[in-house]
Amino acid sequence: MIRLGVYAPDGAPEVMPGDDLVGLVVALTELADGDVLVVTSKVVSKAEGRIRRGTRDQALPGETARVVARRGETSIVRNHLGLTMAAAGIDASNVLPGHVVLLPEDPDRSARDLREGIHAQTGLNVAVVVSDTAGRAWREGQTDIAIGAAGLVVAEDFAGRTDAHGNELAVTLPAVADEIAGAAELATGKLGGRPFAVVRGRADLVLPAGEHGPGAASLVRADGADLFGYGAREAVVRALTGAEADRRPFGAPASADELSAVILRATGLHTSHTRAGGEGLLVTTPRGLTRAVQALAFAHGWVAGTTDAAMELRLRPAAY
Amino acid sequence: MIRLGVYAPDGAPEVMPGDDLVGLVVALTELADGDVLVVTSKVVSKAEGRIRRGTRDQALPGETARVVARRGETSIVRNHLGLTMAAAGIDASNVLPGHVVLLPEDPDRSARDLREGIHAQTGLNVAVVVSDTAGRAWREGQTDIAIGAAGLVVAEDFAGRTDAHGNELAVTLPAVADEIAGAAELATGKLGGRPFAVVRGRADLVLPAGEHGPGAASLVRADGADLFGYGAREAVVRALTGAEADRRPFGAPASADELSAVILRATGLHTSHTRAGGEGLLVTTPRGLTRAVQALAFAHGWVAGTTDAAMELRLRPAAY
């Protein structure tokens, strides 16, 4: 039987820049060899002074490596850590109003520092996970994931192992660091006050003292190695117009003037404005360009239908 | 303090179609009111007779609602449950060689049946999660998620709640059902023999007896509501060529003949084959079509460069 325990102590004070997290963890938890300590990135960021005055929108450009998708108010970006997250992982909760918390600069390093500090102070060999909350491409809601890790097998590799029936488990790679972060979230919650959780019962995942392992960075797919590096609309615009796609706002349909300019730039075709049946654009396309204009319209939140006149496309904003 | 316990008993026999899962769970676990029982979809599927002779590739078309992305041997599809998964969630592990296990037909119903059966047999009010293993768009490895649930608050809604600083937690929606499934995986593992886990300590997430809640189906983003309904290449091809994109194989670059046919169909332009410097295609494009041809090439795993001749594009397969 495998038996796990997860607990999150109350009583953590508000953490300020420069605070001694190691001392706080040791005082609040009852760690044992082989435990995994999970610390929310929020409290690590606060101790590391990663608080900024302003809004998420103001902090976003500095945290963005590239925009992955935008729709309405939502910006999903790949940040400098390679994490694809809404608003780059910048958080405006559990911080003084008018301020935001940036992610730790190097969460794997933060985890290593905590692991080494705990070992120095207590002699204990515990693994450390720095957790943060992330949305998922195809599922509602968020789960906590490991954005930093030290001393932990972050993914169990079953390559070469076989199940009881003799089948190879080649592609099975449980991201246990993320599952540990998620389990810890069940205990820490979202209302603040419990930034630490201890997961006990998987000492087999904890590396020997002094060995830090690959860290949570190893769970990030390399840029270009995923199939979902851009939202569907963004991918189309990139393919048709190149790098400018990264700078285009997505959300409500583009204005008629914007789309008109994009079509001219990409295809050389001129459009005319129409007001009949709502705002629209008309464009006469040589047969070979029809698809390209339709694609550009689609990518800018418009839809294209044909008119009675041959070769003529009628474009109108899509319902949003 | 919040304290969770997770345990997964050994000793489960190989489950066969028609087996009594309720009796097995009651015999193997020591359930209490407010527990969450997590059952792997594998064992539910086996009890429900969802085993088929053949390979994953053979079973895939029947399980596919639509293809999301393909690359090489990998097919990521949205299945009839709305789950976006590699190979639609069809599994060839922990089953007799030459057979595959399909997901339960309606995992929320399976969870309800188990919950009701346990209540009828023991009088206990436990929530039930049916778990399966899923990859993520931007992260390596897999985690277990809830594909079925009964009697459980699957996502904690913080809308209207405020943190200790008075900030609204409007967009925070922890998908606790998925975190519970992940925590259970840490105890059940991947080698078979431990298909059940019990998570104790979050009785606040368990609904009153007789209330089953929204189920895990409520965690699936509606088709079209996500920004990543297609892989980047697939999105481009769909936009340019319409529905046929769903049927095109992605992976290694398309053959020159295939790409030639696509360009002709989409743009009306004829290409000529070239062998100079490796396999390639040459196409003379009117200025307005250059972007469209480049996009089609990109979407089919090719890259486009210009030649010395004005208006001429040289296409070649991308390094794969």
C-alpha cells in the first residue's frame, strides 16, 4: 500500500522582502527526511522582493517572451521561464492593492536555496517544489504546477519498464512534481495564510542530499517543440503576415480599416467599405486569392461569404 | 491546518467485464463519510467491457470527434467526451497484448453508479472520481485528471471572494477534481495492481448524499471556446483550405506532389518540380499570392525561400 500525507500549517505571517523563508518553514512545519516541501511561488517572490507597483497590464510586457494568444482581456504568453500562462504568471491576489507579484526570477534556484538552507539548519534531506497556478489549454479552471524544484524526481520515467501483461510503458512519464504541487494546493488553498505544504510518503522521489536533479525547468516543452505554440487565429496570421502577428491585438473583431490594411498588405487587393446589412467590406478576388482573403478575415475575427457577383467576397465581423 | 491523507491499497485482482466494482472497492478500502474515492478509468472500462481486440491506430477513428493536431506518430484528438488527448485516450497498457482499452462511455455516469452503489451497500457518503492520464499542451509528461466525477465540487469557485488584502479572486477556479486525481496517481502509480485510491481530508468538497453535482464534464472547455482547438499548422491549413484539413496527415513534410496539389487547389498556381539541391518545388507567384503560398508550405512542413528570379518562390521540406 502507498500512503501519502499532505498538510499545510496555518500561522504563516505576511512575508516581506528579505525575510528568512528557511527559518519560517522550519518553525512552522515538522519536516522529516524524504518529505517534499511545497512553497507557493507567491511567498518566494515576496521574500525575493519581486513585488511591483502597478497593474498586471503594466507589468506584462517586461515578463513576456512572446504572445501565444489573445482574446478579449485575456493574454496568454510564454514568459522568460518558458511557462505559458495567462498574464505571464503575474499575480494581483494576496498582495497589497495597487501592486502585483512577479514570478521568482529563477524558481529552480529558489528551490535549491531553500533545500540547502533547510539541510544546513536541520540536517534534513527534503525536496522542495515552488508551485504556481496555471490554466490549461482544453480544460476549465486551474491547477497548481511545479515551476521550481530541487532534489526531486520531477517526472517518473517508465521507459523500458513493462506492466503485469508485458506491455512496454514507453511513453508514460508521470509529471509527479506537478501532481505534488496540485496535491499541496488542496491543502494550502487560495485565500492566503497557508503558503507551505508538506507531502510525505514518496521519499523514493527525493534525491540524495546535495543532488538537486533537473528541476522544474525540465518539464517545460522547448519553444517550437509543442504543437500549440500559438492560438489558432494567431497561427494563421503569423503564417500569412509573418512576425507582425505577435503585435496584433486579438479579441473583438478588427475594425474594417484594420482588416482592409491587412488584406492590402498581404495580398495586394483593395477592399471597399459597405454599410448594407451592417459594417462590411467588399473585395473582388481573382480565384486563386479567395482562400487567402477568407483566411485573413477569419484570423481577424471576421467571416467571409460570397456575393452574387462572381469573384466578389463579402466580409463581415463575426459574432464575438 | 489542513491535513489530507491519500492511500491506495494493494491486492486488487485483474478486473473482468461485468465484475462488481462496488464490492471490490468496499472489500479493499476502508471508506469513511466525506472521502473521495478515485478509480482509474482503466478498471472502470474493464468492468464495463470496453476492451477491444486490435491496436490504438485501429480503434482511433471510432473514438475521434475531430483531429486537433498530428505530428509524426502522434495524433492528438478531441474525443466524444470532449477530452483532448493523445490517441483519444485509448490505452494499450495494463491489458492483454493485442488489445486496447477504450475510455468508459460516460465516466460521469460510471462515477454516479459507483457512488450510489457504495451508498446502497455501506450507507456511506463518498464522492467518486474516475481518473485518466493526459498530456498537456505546453508541459512535458502527463498528469492524472478527472474524466468522471459524482458527488464532488469539481472546481472551487472563488468568484466574489476576497483575499486578506481585499483583492477580488474573480478568475480563480481551482480544478480540485483534477488535483485530487493527480494526488491519487502519486499513490496508485502506473504499474497496475492499485486501481483505487482514497483521498481523505476535504469532506467540504463532498456533496450531500443523493446530490451528484456537475460532474467532470463541466471541466471540459466547450468546443470552440478554447484558443487551442487546433495545432498551429492545422489551424493554418484549415483557414486556407477548409474542412479537408481534418483529414490531412501531419507529420513528416508532405510529399512534393501533395503540396503541389494543395497549392493548385488553394491558389490556382502551378508548381514545377526541381531536384537541384534536394527535392523542391518552384512556383511563380503574383505578388499578392506570395504570403499564401508561404503559409501553405509552412503548414505542410515545408519552408519557402525566394530565388533570384523575381516572383519566384523556392519551396523545400523543412528539417523534421
